[in-house]
Amino acid sequence: MDDGANPIAPAEGGPLRIEATTGITGYRLRRAQLAVFQRFLAVFDSVTLRPAEYSVLVLIADNPGRKQTEIAEVLGIKRANFVTLVHGLENRDLVERLPLASDRRANALHLTQTGAAFLARIRLMHEGMEEDVVRRLGGPDARDQLFALLDRLT
Amino acid sequence: MDDGANPIAPAEGGPLRIEATTGITGYRLRRAQLAVFQRFLAVFDSVTLRPAEYSVLVLIADNPGRKQTEIAEVLGIKRANFVTLVHGLENRDLVERLPLASDRRANALHLTQTGAAFLARIRLMHEGMEEDVVRRLGGPDARDQLFALLDRLT
DNA sequence: TATTGTTATACTCTATAACTATA
DNA sequence: TATAGTTATAGAGTATAACAATA
């Protein structure tokens, strides 16, 4: 009846079987994204900038004078939450919100001179990060391949 | 001196330039991961299960009797936060925490009969999701390629 | 009526410190 | 002394509702 094993607490000691978990695409994507973001956070910690803030600065630089709503929507950020983010960048004198003649409800977003200089500097830091990513992936072709695969999921 | 353009508020109206943003690997990974998780949440909404909870059930099924800490660590969940997650599954009678003879500090995690039956059912739902993902990616080879690329980033 | 920016609020996820009981 | 589970708590990120000014 009882072969000697404890039916209540098997509890081996070896490594865990994780095959079923690592077969989950969402799980793999999350781990990879977290790994890349961790490195971003580590690199950008010295300039106190989060990934979303970096994207905002880049978007404003490439699209000066756009409304908050437009920038927020492209990044999938709710306009209510975008307010705090922009205020943070404004308080650091990186971004300014100017009145828009064509629509007095809206704020036109621009980089300040300080913001433009700051972005030029951190863009170099980011390029270094991306080069590292491409190196890890196995070259530019592998990066393009990854982007193509990721696009099919969105 | 003034050519008629408003220097304060250019504010075009066309689409935004987003090339610099979409060139960011972390950004692409985040968008793809969110898209996949959104679909997971939509599908699993009917059974009130979050992605992390699904992973926990799968891991316990494949590794019955392991300590909470072991399961949590594999998933990158802090043991403090794992307590609430496990209690939730225990309150739904999906998981039970049994005493461990070899270490009376620890809880050995097991699926209940209800939990095993529940997992068998939602595993089918998840397999359907994964098949859809593979289809979108372009087949099993494309999926394997994606996993290989993601692994190089972790 | 609808939209822009805003405030307030709440819920999830994540992170740390400190406690207890065991080891 | 270190570890397993726990509690409390705080910080991000994200979601909705409601308001004033303007369209």
C-alpha cells in the first residue's frame, strides 16, 4: 500500500521543469523586454530618464509643435497620464508647452535649447545601447528579422 | 523678415515622424509583448486568470511539492508578492500549500483536483492562443527563430 | 456636442524593510 | 547566522470619470 515515499511532500531538490512555461510566447517576450529595459534603466540612471520619457523627447524633436494628445497617442499613453510626464520634462527645462494659435485649448510641445542639447547627448548613449543589442542579436540582419517577427504580433 | 509662418506654433496636421521611436528595440519588444498580453487577458478574462497566475499553475503542475520560493524565483516574482498570488489561487481551491516534512518553514505547492481539472481546460485555451501566434508569425520555424532571437537578449 | 488639458482616483505590478518560525 | 513565508508599505504604470476652456 505504502511504498515508503511521503505522499504529502515529494519535494525533490533538482532543477525545475520549466519547458511548458518557456514555450509561452508572451512569457518569452516579457522576459526579453524586461532584460532590455533593465539595461536601459541602468544606462539612463545617470541622467534620470525613463524609457517613456526618452521616447517622448525623440518624438517631440522629430515633430515639433504637436499637441500633447498626438504625442501621447502614438506612444499608447493615456492623455491623463501624459500630463504628469510632460510636466516633469518641463520642470527640468527640457520641454516647453507653447500656445497653439489654431487651437487655444491645445499645448504645442517643443524642446527647449537645453532639451535639444540634452537629447543630442543621450541619443549617443542610446545608439551605444542599440549597437550592443544588434551585436547580441547577431548583426543588423538579425535585428531586422526580429523587428519583422515582432511586427506580425502587433 | 517674416515669411508668414508662425514661429511659435508650426503644428502641421499630417502623420507624425515615428521612425526614430520604432527603431528602438525596447520599444518594439514592449509593443509586441503588450499586444500578446492583451489577447491573453481577453481570452482568459472568462476564467479570471492573469498571465502570471497561468504560469504559476503550469509550473506547479510540472513541479508538484516545490517551495513557494522556488516557483517564485523561476518566474522572477519577489517572494513577498508571490504570497498574495498564491493565496488567491488557494482561495479559489486551485492550489494547496502543504507542510514540508524536510523543512517546516516551507510550504509545498500542489494543484488540487479542482486545480488540475481547471488547468487541463485552460491549457487547451492557451494552446489555441499559441497556435494563433505561430500562424501570425508564419509557422513553427518562424516561432523558433523568434525564440532564438529573444534568448540572445536575456 | 465634441475635444484638450487637467485633476482626482483606483487598481495592478513591483520593490524593500522588518517580523516569525524555523534551520 | 541564514532562510521561508509573511505583513506592511511605497513607488511606478495604467485605467476611468469628471471638470473648465475652447472648438
